[in-house]
Amino acid sequence: MRAGPSQEEIRRHNLGALLRHVHLGGPTSRAELTSRMGLNRSTIMALTADLTAAGLVREELPRETGRAGRPSLVVRPESARVYVFALDVGVDRLVAARVGLGGTILDRREAVRRRGPFSLEEVAAPLAAFARQMHRKTRPDTVCVGVAAAFSGGVARDDGVVRFGPNMGSVDVPFGEEMARRLGLGLPVAVGNDANLAALAEHARGAGSGCRDLVYLHGDVGVGGGVIAGGTLLGGHQGFGGEVGHMIVNPRGRSCGCGSLGCLEAEVGERALLEAAGRFDGAGALVGRDAVRAVVDAADRGDIVAQAALKRVGDWLGLGVANLVNIFNPEMVVFGGMLREVYLGSAAQVRSRLATDALPPVREHLRLRVSALGDDATLVGAAELAFSQVLADPLEVLARAGS
Amino acid sequence: MRAGPSQEEIRRHNLGALLRHVHLGGPTSRAELTSRMGLNRSTIMALTADLTAAGLVREELPRETGRAGRPSLVVRPESARVYVFALDVGVDRLVAARVGLGGTILDRREAVRRRGPFSLEEVAAPLAAFARQMHRKTRPDTVCVGVAAAFSGGVARDDGVVRFGPNMGSVDVPFGEEMARRLGLGLPVAVGNDANLAALAEHARGAGSGCRDLVYLHGDVGVGGGVIAGGTLLGGHQGFGGEVGHMIVNPRGRSCGCGSLGCLEAEVGERALLEAAGRFDGAGALVGRDAVRAVVDAADRGDIVAQAALKRVGDWLGLGVANLVNIFNPEMVVFGGMLREVYLGSAAQVRSRLATDALPPVREHLRLRVSALGDDATLVGAAELAFSQVLADPLEVLARAGS
């Protein structure tokens, strides 16, 4: 119910919209921007001139046009010059990447993470070291416009503090603050739930590109989710929205780390699958993504224990998806993390459950897809979170970054 | 990613915003509008003049100000002149009302509806007759700016066709089109799912006023829901969002009208409660809201069968609410329809389930409330839907209405 925007707000909005176009869509001709944004040519020219002067985009003659006449200039993001740091705190790995405007991963470092009780030091120290190494290698004319991290836990929107996570219980980890201090770049570190960020990434650049209503399910040790509703990430009151892994699907079922019985996480998570397949905690047994892949491969080769395990897990996954489909009426459900493998190995079971348990008009147009960004969905989501400030207010962020 | 708004769009937005202020907030002084809308005095004066000229608001001296100096004029909605028709197709009743701008119910007609197979004629004929009766009684200087209906079924957003409902199976009922034809007012009839509209109403004028994230649960024969996420109704891809009644909470549970087992609707709906209380289908047994109230009253008086029935139903209701709280992280859950009574009779059970099954940081700030609008929540929601066009573009709608 607030008032309409001022001229200055409209300009800022338009600058951000144009930058977002080339950030997500890649090099785009002025003519295309004119038609896609519904603005006239002179406005596009003025906006492009501002962004060019700020060093965020550059204009070039297109390689070839195939048409007669003067070709329309192509606007490209300055990927090599303007970048963010994206961090990913996964259950089994830590990743830091330098990502250029436009989404290009310019540099990355990765370390294996041992499972066990959470320690801030053990996570923050290597990530900070990676970022410093990458920062030292940058040219002097480059500029870092944001830093963000994906964290496999519940992250409060107000302060970016991690409030809960698998194997963490209820905690208060000021992860963003600690990372900002260690990085010393003079920039805050935004923190988001990993599944929420992966959902954003799949929506912006992945399987769900163009979908306004999407449910993303992310499997790890735990099961998380991210929901895009009407084009926007469902955050909820405190930012914990989308914790679909703790939807109870089987009230007499397996016990969950959260204390309840039969949460989706308890029935379809890594441990549920490996136990059902008789592969949990055996001597020399694999864990993590490799272990999940091994079950799917074994089922493919005809191993009946692995097949039964996938059938069992697929059945609960299907019930959970049916519930979410009835609740959200999404256009697409995307399976990511280890649920990508689980879905690929149990698609028939999932679809059969949907046919029984989802309301017919709601499932009619539903598409089921696996993550297009794979294991990097969370990292790409962190990069998008880091870019969100510069896309909202390009000139202001650049001015603050001291370019 | 579209361009910023034009001057004309900003004016339209501001006219709508001002009208919405007085529609929802009641008579408001110019001074208050100036500060709440963040616009300067002359803009507020110009907007008010436009709305006054269009006959949507009028300005008056306030009754008493208690202050020295010239009092700020008060802007009031023209409730007696500008109105909508709101229709409510409930399971047990049909209601039509003439609702004035500002939300005043000016006139209403109601009929009992017999339960049984759905018939368009049996629903549309009395509603049209009611609307015609009320229309004939209006003064010549009044203007109808919209018509909308709440329908207990799944309503497609694109065409307002009812696609499914309790006791209806999967159908295609062009209810809005049929009502518009019968009313002959030259206005389209917007149709919305009753629980969705009740959620909008509780958000705009009821228990959830001021909440940006709210889950509304509606009990009738069936159980429906409406979710306000970030201030906006969750519609989903086709408009069927919020069908939380078909979330399976007990996969080995009672059979549901949809064909599944253990849907929330099957475990906490009217029939589940009455059967558990041994009061279903007995000779002379009550049905509907009265029957539900009778169980709650009996439990209050110490009837142990009724107490056990409420405990059982409250337990499943609590599990369902815990799931929704984990998924949506709402600020508030509102119980409406017959679930208002069920919640009042089983609040301890619901809260105990929440304490076990909802993630602690997610339930920490959660408020549980019963519907403030009671049985009229769906009707009020229909009125708000009918007003939505005039609030989006006041002058255009009025011009079309031929005032």
C-alpha cells in the first residue's frame, strides 16, 4: 500500500533489470533488450551507457548478423572484471568459487569434509584460505561485488545466523559474520539454506528456468527443499520456509534426527536407502553420493536387495512429492543432490504414488525433472545470492565496492 | 524483468493504494494518508479529488479532533453507493450478499443447502434470485463494481472453472460463466476456492491482519486451506495451491473421498470426528457445524467418548499443522470453518503434537488462532475478490460500470 516509485527508483529498477537480462541470458543485442524490456531505444541506450561507464557491461559488434544493414550492438556482462565469491558448506565437501557476472565460474577450490560434529573453525578456515588464494590471483582492475554462502542448515533471514542443521541440533552459528571477519574484504557474507539456494539456481539457470511455481527437493544426509511460488522463493516468517524434509509422511516410521518419527528425511534420506540396501556402516562401506550411486547401479544390474530398497524409498518419496504437489500445485518438481540418483532409480515408483495420491487436475500438467546443475546447484545458488545486491542496485553496489 | 512503470501506471497504483487504505482501514484523515503512503500532501489531495469525483470516496470534517487548528479532512469510502455482490456456495448453505466499499454488508440472503450430488441448477438458481432481489432494492445512484463467488472446490485460475470438489469428483463446472449469464448485470463473476478466499479475508480483515505469512485451515465436509506467503495468496501453477486437506498424514489411515488413504481431510474432517464420537449417521443425528459443536460441548461436559474423539482428531490435526509449519514457516495458523470448533476442543493435543513434530526455531514465534470472521470468512473473501478489480484500477472499473 505504499506509494508509487520515484524517477530515481525507476531508473535503478531498469538498470537492475537490464543487468539481470545479460547476467542470466548472456550477451544480448540492444534491439532484443528493447523488445524484451518494453522500453524505447533511447532509454536502453542510456541505461547501457550508465552500466558501461560503471564497468558492469560492455558493448560489442556481434560476430555475425546474417542480415543486411547496421547490426545492433551486443551488450555483454563484464564477467572477467566483476565477480563474487560463492561458498558452499556441504555435508561432504567445502567449495569456494570466484564467479564472474554472467555466471561464469572463473576459479574454484574444493576440499573433502569429514562428517562429524560441526565445528566453525574446521569449516571457516579452509573456505577463507581458498577465497584469499583466489583473491590474490585477481588482476587489479577486477572488483568483488558480493560474497554468499550456501549452508546445509536453517538460516534466519534477519541476521544470517544458522539456527539448526543435520547433526547440529538447535544452535546459533553466526557463520556469515565469522566468514566476513576472516575474509577481510570489507563485504558482508550473506548466508542461505543450501536447498533454498539450489532452488533459486535451478529456477534462474537450471531445470526450472521459466517456471514460476517449482518445488525443489534436495537430498544429502538430510533432505531439504526450496519452493518457488509465483516466481519468488518461499521464505516464511523467519526465512526457514521450505523445510519439507521434516514433513511427516509415515507417523509409525523411522526415527529422524529432529526427534520425530517418519519425516520425509528419515524415510528417503541417504541412511534410509543404505540401510534398506543392507549397505549402511559395513566395513569398508561407501558413504555419501558414491554409496547412493552404488545402490542405483546395483539395482540396474539386477541386485534384488538394491531394487527393493529403491522401491521402498521411491514409494515414500512419491508420497512426499504427492503431498507437496497437492499443497503447492507446482509446474515442476526438481530432484537434486542425492535425490537426483534416487529419483532416477525409482521414477516408476514415484510416478505410481503420484497417480494414486495427487489430485488429478493438480498432477495433470506436472513435470518431474532432475537437477540440471547437479552437484553445483548449491554453489551456483550462493553465487546468485551474492549477485542479488548488484542486480538490485548496480551503481550503488559498485560505488561501495570502490571501483 | 520488465521496465519500470509509466506516470499513468503510478497514478493508477496510487489511486488504488489510497482506495485500499480506506476500504480496509475505514475513514482516514488526509494527514494520516499522507504519512502512511509516504506521499506529499498535494499528491494526496489530487488523488482524493479524483476518487471523490468518481464517487468512490467522500471527504468530511471529522466528528471531533480534540486539537486546536484546522482539522484534517477525513476520507470515507462511499459504502452506500459503491458495492459488490458476494456469493458463497458452502456445503450446507448458499449465501448472497451486497457488500459496500469498506466491507459493510448492506443486505444478505441465505438458504439452507441439502447435501448430495452437485447440481448447477440447484446452486445457481437461488443465488441468482437472491442477487436480483437485492439489486431491485438498490437506489438508482448506486453502482455494482464486481461480483465474485466462493466455491468449495478446486477452481482453475485461468477460466474460473470448478475442476474438483467434495462429493463432485473431477468435473468441469463453468460456474462463473453460468452465474454471470443468470445475473445479467453485464459483469463477469470471479470464482475462487472457498478456503483460499477465507484466507484472504482473515489476512485482510480478520485474525491474520498484518501477517505476511499465514496458513489458514478450513474445515467443512472436506478440509481445505489457503496460504498467504510473503503477503500474497499462494496460487500455484493453475490456481489449485493450498489443497492441504489432501496431504497424507496417516498412510495406513482412513479412506478419503479422493481415493487415497489418510489424507488430513479423512482424519480430521467432520465425518472422522463424528464417527470417532459414535455420532455418525445415527437416527436423528445432527450433521454439519451443529453436530461438531455438539461433540465439543459433550466433551466439555465430561463425555469420555467425545473427549477421546477430539483427542484422536486433534492429534492428526496437530501432525498436519506441524507439517505445514515446517514447510511454510508461517507467523500464524488460523483455524476456520468446523476446524474452529475442533481446534477449540483439542488445542492441548494440537500444541503437544507441534511441540514434538515442528522444528523448534520454526514453532518458536508461531501463533495459533481461530478465525475472527467465523462462518462469514468465505463470504467476506468473495467480497474482497469482487473488490480487487476496482482497487487495482479505480477509475477504469467505474467507467466500465457506467457510473
